[in-house]
Amino acid sequence: MTKVDKRKKPKAETSPKRSRLLPDEREKQIVAEAIRFFAEVGFDGQTRELAKRLNITQPLLYRYFPTKQGLVDRVYKEIYLNRWNPEWQDWIEDRSTPVAARLKRFYTEYYPTIVNHDWMRIFFQAGMRNVGFNQRYLKLVRERILLVLCAEVRHELDLPSVATVPVSPAELELYWGLHGSIVYDGIRQYIYGTTVPPEPVAVTNAKIDIFMAGIKIEVAKLVGKGQK
């Protein structure tokens, strides 16, 4: 008579169980992973793959974000709008200190806000796929920082106000130049994979000093042309 092997058979491997989270916690988890996901693979990445990374089903993902565009919009809000400090404009308008000091205060805080992996990678991924982030965000920078700065520099130089002589594209471009030179640190590090200044605050402050030394003559020229 054949003996029956009574040893227990090994249990079949099972997929890891999803941890049960409260709805708010699950939503935050999805958004946090979506930021990392889009920063890494771009906006062509599929929600199916995102759900796999989260170890949840795609239908569960859709319960929180019924459309991919809804999730993309939430990522924009989380990484760009929620990190925007509304006090920055107040700092630029604070006439109790010179414009150069105001700029240094602003960029000291703004620099680490944008010069990081997720901010830079998502911004460039969005630009390449025309997701719409870039236009919205740059409009924010233009209206709440750069145009305000135009008015403050004119005031400090005792030049006609922007109400008297509107800001020209050429004048605004001077300020975009300063802003772009500071943002470029992040591009070098997170897009090109090269090194950045070891002391970014000191380098940024030097850029501002150089900018302010030259802006006085150039703005006076442009505003003078605008009066003709």
C-alpha cells in the first residue's frame, strides 16, 4: 500500500495586500506618487502603471480621480500653487528696504522651492507635452513678481510710473533674464545632470547685484523711449 505524504504543501504566493487607508490618506498617497511618477516618466505615463506602483487597482484610482486630467490638475495644484507663497509679492512691494534687498529675500526662499527634482522635471515634462502648466505658472510669475518688480525699480529710480508709461516687452524681458538665470541652476542639475553652485545663495545674490548695477541705465533708456 502506497503511503500518503501528509506533509503540508507550500502555500501559493499571493500578491501583497493593500493597506487600508482613510480616504484623505489614500488621496494624499496617490498624489504624492503621481508627482514622482510624472516627474520620472512624463505625462504619457499610463494610470494603469501608476496604480501598479501604488499597489492598488485602477478602478480604485479612478474613484479618487475619475480622469487622468483631473489627476494632472491636482499635481499642478500640489507642486506649484500650494508651494507659492502669497507673501512674496508683499516682499517685492516693501519700500522700507532697497529693491536689491527685497530681491535677495525673495530669491533666497524661491530658489529651494523650484530647484528640486520634482518641480523641475514635471515643469519640463509638461512643457514638452503642452499640458498647460507652464503657461499658467509663468503668468503667475509675470503678474505677481516681475511686473510688480518693474514698478518698484521705476519708483526707486524716480522714473515715470507704469501707469504713466506702460511696461514694454523689452523692459519686462530684462526681468525675465534675471529670473531665468536663477531658474537655470535647476535646469543644469535636474535636466542636464550637471553641477550647480556650491553656495547658491551667495551666487544668486551676486547675480542680483550685477543685475541692479546694469538695470538702472537700461530701464531709464526704455522708459525714455516710451515717453516719446
